[in-house]
Amino acid sequence: MHTKAHDLAKVRDAISKDSLPDKVADDLERHLDTLPELVFKPVLPPVDRGFAAWSTLAASCLMGLFVFGFPNSAGVLLAAFLEDEIYSSQPNAETILPLIGTLCTGILYCSGIVIHPTIRCWPRLRKVYVWTGTLLCFTSLLAASFTTNIMMLLALEGVMFGLGAAFVYCPLIWYMSEWFVARRGLANGILFGADNAGGVLFPLIMPPLIARLGIAQTTRVYALALAVCLLPAAWVMKARTPAQSSNCATKEAKEMKKAGKSEEKTRAWLRDRRFWFFAIMNTLQGLAHFVPTTWLPTFAASLGLTPSHAALALTLANGGMTLGGLAAGWASDRASVWALALGSLVLSCAATVLLWGVASVSLAGVLACGAVYGVCAGAWSSLWSGFVRPVAADDAALATTIFSVLFLGRGFGMLVSTPVTTALQQATLDILPAGAPRLGFTVDGGQYLGVIVYASVCFAAGATLTVVGWALDRRERSKKQVGKV
């Protein structure tokens, strides 16, 4: 490997062997250590194009498919658990079992705030994390297939798999920030679309497998498929910039000094009003985002629909999220992120109220709700690049830091929403009038009324905040334009 020290040694050797005048040789020797570092920097592959960039994106998509595929299929597994007396007869099963998917996804989203800073300091950890996470995911599912204790399932499939998935997924965000700049929105849209694609594929595959093999054997099949696919994908993953071990504080101090930046300037994003609007909007959206996909399968069962129909509703929701994510990722590179965010929130609220709360009294209504909600809500994650770009510009490290904050908000929403909606779903609500019309709100005696209202209010609050933030941003831009004139 050719390092800077190696190249300097070769230059010194050439000087000593050459017949240069002593004074010239001494001057060259004295100034070698002050030669610009650019001379010794390797030529980096191009961003936004090339085989290396797209192959890394493809490998990332395969990883996202499996690490998000399991929690995105939690609704199908929850329905299977609740129908099996081995699991449902255990104490507090109705409270603990819904937490498996919630805890898994919440840990996956929230861990980035801890993992990303370590990657920033020691980039070599990216590959270590990917391999470690793959091992944890495989081991947790394999071990879970040998137990029927719901607390053990919560620990293995909820906590351990969530940690493993976080170790796999967090480095992918760094790779995307390195390889894609102008097309970052599109790249992240494709990646997030692949995450949701797991929720399309596996809910279709799991019900027949569970019916034929049982829950335990199906879990083993998933674990084996995960290992077979993630191991070669991890090998394909490549960083664009050379990974070097370094002391984070020392490295950042040197870089700031070299660039003439103060620590105050590097923290300017924390004082950017747009960032805080984005963060709060994202948290409000996260408080409702997973509610329909978590409860649609059990809602369908309350309507008397078959497990296959319930799985189809979840599949359409995740399929819609894939399409919505791809479209929003493409649009976020071209259109106002405020307009796109407002559209996503308003349409998600409308789909929740009208399609779930009103129209979901039959299979057609449930399927329509899943598909439309998926497209509207699935667009949100792909808008994160549009949120990050005006604040972070082309600073990949800062972009990843802000992404970790947005992931944290989504994870917080996930962790809070399921216990809240579980309590609302189990509560007895005596607010329905006698002879109330047959609506989604009134299914099973109004058991899902509180859940639907909760999700709708969260989306509406996010939309209201988006309008305020957009208005303030437009006013600030107008002032800047007047100042320039």
C-alpha cells in the first residue's frame, strides 16, 4: 500500500542519489514535509455515478430489505402469535407481543444517535458493525425459534435483533452520504423503498409458511435467508474515501483550524430554525406513522377477514410505501420539501380518517386504506434528504448526524405510539351512540376508534406545524432577497 510516508521516503531516496548541488538538495529536503497533502491523496471515484456507487447502493438495498423486512412484517407475526394459544395464553400476552415489532424498530431507529458518532471518529468501524450486526440478527432469530416464552421472544426478536439491525443499517447511511451528493434524494429514496419492500415480500410469504411449518420453523427459514443474502452484500459494500483510524477530537480540531472555522460555526446547524421545525414535524409524523401498519392486520381479523387477507392489506401498505418513497426521493431533488411534506401529512391524515375510519368495513375498504396510506406515509422518510440538504449542504458528516437525529425522532414515535395505541385499543369507549352506522370507527364495538383518532390528530398536528414552518421560511427568504437588492 502506498502511503504518504512511503512516497516521501522515495522522494528523499531520489534526492540523495541524484547529482544535485548540495544547496538545492538541502532546500528540497527541508521543504518535503510542507508539501501540500493533495499531492499524496489518492484519486477518489466519482460521486453519483459509476459501478462502485450503484453496486454499493444495490448491496445496501438488499441489507435494508432484510433488516427492515422482519419488523415490517410484525403485524403478520402478531396476528399469528395471538391466534396460537401457546403464546396468547401467557400472562400479559396482549400487551407484550405487540411490543416485539415496536421495540425492534424503535431500537433500530434510536441507536443511530450513539452509533453514528463512533463511525465519524473511527470510519473503519463501518465494516465491523455490518459484520457484527449480521451475526446478531442471525443469532437472535435462530435462538428465538427455539423458545415459546414471550419474554424471551421480546428480548431476542425485539431487543437483540433491533441492535443487530441498527449495526447493519447505520453504516449504510454513511455510504450513501459518501457516494451520492446531487442524487442523494434519489439514492435514499431507493434505499428507503427497499426497506419497505421487505414489508411487501415477507407478509406474502410468511402466512403460508406459518400455516405449513409453524412460527418456529418460519423464523428459522427467515434467519437462514438473512444470513445467505447479507454475507455477500456485506462483502460488496465499499467506502468511497479511505478509512483511517483517528482520534475524533484531534482530527476535528485540526480540520477546523485548517479550514479557518471555529467550533461555534460548526454548530450553526443547531441554531437553524429549519432544522428544529423538521425535527419536530418528523417526531409528530413518527408518533402516527406505524399505527395503521401495526393494527391493520388485527383490525382485519376483527372484521372476520382471513389471515391471508390481513397479510395482503399489510403488503399493499408496504408496497405503497415503496412507491411513495421512490417518488418522493425523486421529487425531493427538484421540488420544495415543505410542499412535499405538507402533502404527505395531509394525505396521510385523510387516508386514516376517511379510508380507515369510514370506509374500512369490508375487504375492499381495508385494502384501499393500506395501499393509499402506504403511498402517502411512505413518502416521508425519502423527504429527509430534502430536510438535510439546506442545513448540511455538502458536508457528509453533518448530513449523517442530522439523519441520526431524524431517525431518533422516528424511533421515539414508534416506541411511544404502540403502548399508547394498545391502551386505547383495549380501553372501553362509551362515546358511540346507540345504532351508530357501520363504519371503521365502530368495528368491534368501537375498539379501534381511539387508535384511528390518535393517528389522525398526530398527522394533523404535523401538517399544522409544516404550514407555520413553511410560512416563516418563505418570509425569511423574502427578507434575504430584499437585502440583496
